Amino acid sequence: MDRPQTLSRELQAIDTIVAKHKGRHGELLGILEETQLLNEHKFLSEEALTYVSLKTGVPLSKLYNVVTFYSFFNLVPQGEHTITVCRGTACHTKGSRTLLNDVGLILGCSKELQNGESFFTTPDQRFSISTVACFGQCALAPVVAIDEVIYSNMTTAKLQKQLGKISKKGKRP
Amino acid sequence: MDTITVTIKINGKELKVPQSITILEACRRGGIEIPTLCFLEDVSKNASCGVCLVEVKGARSLMRSCITCVYEGMELVTHSARLREARKTNVELLLANHPKDCLTCLRNGNCELQTIAGELGVKDERFVRTKKLELPDLTSLSLVRDQNKCILCGRCVAVCSNVQSVSAIDFSGRGIKTKISTYMEKGLGNVACTYCGQCALVCPTGAIVERDETESVFEALGNPDKFVVVQTAPAVRVGIGEAMGMDAGSLVTGQMVAGLRRLGFNRVFDTQFAADLTIMEEGHELIKRITHKGVLPMITSCSPGWIKFAEHFFPNSLAHLSTCKSPQQMFGAVAKTYYAAKLGIDPRKMVVVSVMPCTAKKYEAKRPEMMSAFEYWKDNRAWSDDDAFYDVDHVLTTRELARMFTETGMQFPALEPEEFDNPLGESTGAAVIFGATGGVMEAALRTAYEVVTGKALTDINFTAVRGMEGIKEASVEMNGTTVKVAVAHTLKNARRILEQIEKGESPYAFIELMTCPGGCLGGGGQPIPTTWDIRKKRAESLYAEDAQKPLRKSHENPHIAALYEEFLKEPLGEVSHHLLHTEYDKRPMLVKHMAAEV
Ligand code: SF4
Ligand code: SF4
Ligand code: SF4
Ligand code: FES
């Protein structure tokens, strides 16, 4: 175990979460959601999930079923910033594929994009890039969300500007 | 009992059926066949394939008959051009993402998808592939999963959770990404899967199959430097005929032996010999535990899926397991020591192949501790670890043996019956019934009773432990003490028994646990399909074989007596301890590095 202290603190917190939700409606989803928030990278680590399974008696395969079904659960560490490119039909016809490629070029992760991965995080853990099937904002296509703010009629230039702002502001020491 | 009946009309004909049954069931009662694919009686109704569609008068869309219940006055059409088109389209949609690998697929000729596609007249590929190709899961020594061939019927998930209470697999993702997964895609070999193969037994396609070892066995048979012996488990003789096109439950011991000789095995032996040996060891272990206040109840240990289950889920109760190895492993250890010495051949040149109704046996043979013959010889002969060999080299399932027979062009039903070779081919009726749930218990009681009381049994049939009930109980009087025993099959029932033990509430002295429904005759390596009707037929054949054996108690097997006299000396003795007994591991419940932590 590489981080024994943080882990055991996390596990203790899970104990509390499990106890709190016991018997409540939607127990499992509640437990998983709060467990995810415990993690500084906002994801469900294998350790955490295994522990939830031991505490709740829900088989691991079943937990995996649940966390892969709902898109708000993450199984990999999340970057500090999130970029979500809409890949719905309307956005697609307005060039969202190109926008996605641009994100790849700007952040230096074109390779992952070519592999068709729909979610990945840059190695420096600064950005998580994902796609959605549709934001429901088709009139504003193409749409890109950056840190949960939706930007409409997105263009390469606008994208570059926004990402540039974030990069400068949030530079890590 | 549901006595309220409703009147429905199927294809214009009236039929009275109980309320609350499905359309599918109603039609079957009325003698009308509706094609189905994902549905499997007693196992699952996931209603995912849309093959069982019927027209219901007044309904806007076609209805899935496997989940729709009948109601008073319902009018149905089960066969029409519209239905054929709809059913066919649904199968074509499944096929769009299905590799057309039939020619090289283990389920070729025994595949429900292939059959239904043929029956519905699928002729061309109308739809394009929408799913990503996935790599097969090769992490387990027993089974191979190929997600690409999966039609998401959910049968495997249902069996693994409802029958086995293991839940090693479940659906994951959603929409087009839906698939069957192990936890975090770790693969069956890295999660708490018992390798029971019940998932493979119910899978309609080639998406979960046994890990095929036929090529390695053909290779050994073709190698003139090797002395290749084969052992066959009890349940194989009531399964292999079925796999070769004969009636369900056909008892074909003699033909099986003849077929194995044709394949070129140097000796054709019987795992039943080792089953008699197991009874000698296990019976004495039980008596010792009772008289020396050892850990009770003692639980049988011949079913490797059950062993792995206990190691994962009940690691603190392993002391209840008999230390006896399974008959397969006892056979290997005896063949490569006693028998090799008797013949004067180098045990390194001996290849032991077993034919089993079981996929978990493949993994059992490769447990690291199953090299006791090598350990036995190595010091005397100054061998190094490079010479190491397993007690059992290859494990074939009944289905694999059938493939070997077929591939060599054997006319199986026409073979003249032949006898096993001796000495490791002789067995009693007690060993035959090892293949059915309750059989090990009955065999053990036949011997234990006579050893303890010194009296002959008047009736050797312990019928209370026979039959397909999930958990059975019996009491036996021995020298004034009442010994309570229990028999359970499926891991779900095993779990109940174990929970009772862990609560300190188990009233039993001895328990037989088998992983698969019905015992080994319903094993994960048996012919497909295996239904309850078929299981019962296989069981009947085993009990019939037992009844007609001249010797029916393990301790009466003359070759077992000789083995003790010449080699082992006594049950539970020094040699037995090294060759025939074993230990169990606490296995991490789930993910490896967590075990230490929690
Ligand atoms: S699973 Fe069935 S349809 Fe698919 S390749 Fe195998 S035999 Fe053919
Ligand atoms: S082999 Fe048995 S335990 Fe493993 S996935 Fe299949 S049914 Fe479940
Ligand atoms: S693996 Fe087989 S049994 Fe399981 S869902 Fe897929 S097709 Fe059905
Ligand atoms: S058999 Fe009814 S939907 Fe598959």
C-alpha cells in the first residue's frame, strides 16, 4: 500500500457513510456518491470500492455494474479541470469532431483521442476530457463544457482562449 | 397452487390455462412451440432478445411471450409472416455484432444462436457492427470468455448469483457498451470465481467455454516417449453418450473405455478406483474426528469449486474441510508413485489425463501443491526442480472428450463395450454414485458403518440422501451413537450450511457439499443442454450401475486392499499423509492487497 495513512482515513470515513445510509432508500447510490467525494481526485478507487463491498455485502461485480451504469461515477482520477465535448448529431454536423481534435492538440493528448477513448485525464492530472452523447443544447451547437460551464457556438479560437486562461491561472507550483 | 383459470385463444383455438402464467408457458402447454433465445427455464428471463414475440389482439406492438402473462379473453397469433420478419430482424441485430466464427468455435453445432439464425432463415448481413471488438478473457485455467460472442441474455449472471451465490460476473456499462464483466475487468482468474462452469453450461453461444486441452492430449498421445494413462470420473459415463448423440443419461461405461483405447491411451483407468480410496481415507478421518474430538462437522472435499468457494468466502472455517484430496488428485498421486514403480517406468514419462464432468478440475490439477508424486521421488532420485511435474497433467471435460471422439471419426454408439485395465480400473458401486448428489455421503456411510460397528449392513441403500432436493438430512445409528449428516448441492446451499456452522448451530457430524446442481452429473463440463430432467436421467443411470455391481462398498475393493498392503500400509498413515491429503489456503475474499488491510 503506497499511501497507508490516507487510505485508512478514507476507509474510516466510509464506515461512517455506510452507517449513515443504512436502510435508506437508494442506499447504495448514496454510499457510492459520498465515497467518491471523499477522494481528492473525485473517483472511486479500487480500495474504496472493495471496502464498500466488504461493508455492505454487495458483490464487487454488482458494484462495478452500478458504477459503470451511472455516468457520474468515475473509476479513474479526475483532472483539476473538466472539458466535455458534445458528440450529439447537431454538434457533430457543426464540427464537434474537430473541436475534440483541437483539445487533443492543445493539451498534447491526440493519441488517446485517436484510440477512441471517451474519457481520459492528462498525465499531469490537470485536465479530464470526456464526451457526451448530447447536452440537450442542440440549438447552440457546437457545445463544449469547461468546468461545468457550457460554452455555445464553440470555435477553435474560443476554445484556445478559454484553455489558455485556465492554464495560466491554475499553474501548479 | 393457482386454480383460477382463464380462457385464451391461440391461433383461433380456445385454451383454458391457469392465470398468471406467461404466454410462452401457455403455448407450450397447448403444444405450440414459440422460438426463444435468451429465455431459459428455471434460470433466467431477461427478455433481451425479442425472438419470442407474438401478436396479441388489440396490442399496438408485438409482445415478448417469455415475460407477458395471459389474461381472460386474450387472443394470440404465434406464427405469421409479420412475426417471422420481426423475430428475424432481432436475431440479425444480434448477429451484426457477432463474429461469424462458427467454423472455429467450440459451440459449432451446439449453439442456440446458430440454430435460431438457421431456423429463422437469416441469409445475409443487413446491419453493420456497432460495438468495439474485445480481447478474450484468458485469466482462468478453467474457462475462456469471449465477450464478442455474448448476446447479453443474462443467463450466466443469473446462474452465478442465484444458483451459486458467487456473483463473479455481472452486467456493466449501458447502452451499446453493455457487457458482462468481472469486477474492474480483472478477469475470472483474478476474482472470487469458483470455476464451476455453470455459466458455460447455460450460455447459449460460445461466449463462455471450457479451456480446451484436446490438442495437448492429442500431442501426448502421439509422443512415443510418453506413457499416457487416462482416468474417467463417474459422471462421464452417463454424459459422454449424450454428447455423442445418444439418449440423455445413456450409461455407456464399456463404450467409453473402448473409445479411449482407440484414441491410443496406454492404460484406461477409472477415477472410481480413487473414489474408493477416498472413502477409505475420508471414512477413517471422520471416525478419528468423532472419537478424538476433532473439528466437526467434517465436510467433503472432492469438489474443487466448493473448495475455492470456501477459501474465498469462509476462510475461517477451513478446518471443517476434510484434508482428503479429491479422487482425481489421489489417482494422479497413486499412478505416478505406486503404479509407476510397479511398472518400472520413470514417472517423468507418465502423462495422467483425466476426463471430468467439471471445469474446476482443470484448475485443481494446477494448484501448486498438487505435485506430490514429484515430491515423493525427487529426493531419492536427486531430481531438480526442472524435472517437476503435476500429479495430473491434463484435464478434459466430457465435452472435450466428445470432440476428440468426433475428430477421430469414432462411431461411438457402435463400439463394442470393453473393460477397464487393472489395478487402477477396479471400483465398487459406492464409487459409481460419487457422481450424484448424496453419493459420497452414501458411500462413506456404507464403509464407516461397517468399520465402526464391525457388523455388515442389512440394507446398504441410504435413500434419504438421494434425490435432487437442495439440502438433505439423515441420521445413522452406529454403536449406540446417532450420527447426523447432511448433503447439499449448489454453492448457494453450501453457503447456508456454512453460515449455520459459523453461527455454531450446525447439528451435523458429516456434510457432503457439491458445487453443481445435482452433483457432478450436472457439472460445468457436461454436455449442453443440462436440464433437471436430464440430470435425473443421469442420476438414475448411476444408481442402476451401482445396483448391478458385484461389490458395492469401497472397503471391499480388492485392489484397494492390495494398495494398502503393498504401499500405503494404513488409512491416514505416513504415505497417505504425503500423497493423499492436502491443505487449504485462505484466499483473499476479493482483491488481493486488501486482504491484509481488513
Ligand atoms: S457462438 Fe454460435 S454463432 Fe457464434 S461463432 Fe460460435 S457457433 Fe457461431
Ligand atoms: S465459473 Fe461459476 S463462479 Fe465463475 S463466473 Fe461461472 S458460474 Fe460464476
Ligand atoms: S456470456 Fe453467454 S450466458 Fe452470459 S450473457 Fe453472454 S450469451 Fe448470455
Ligand atoms: S426469449 Fe423472450 S425476449 Fe428472448
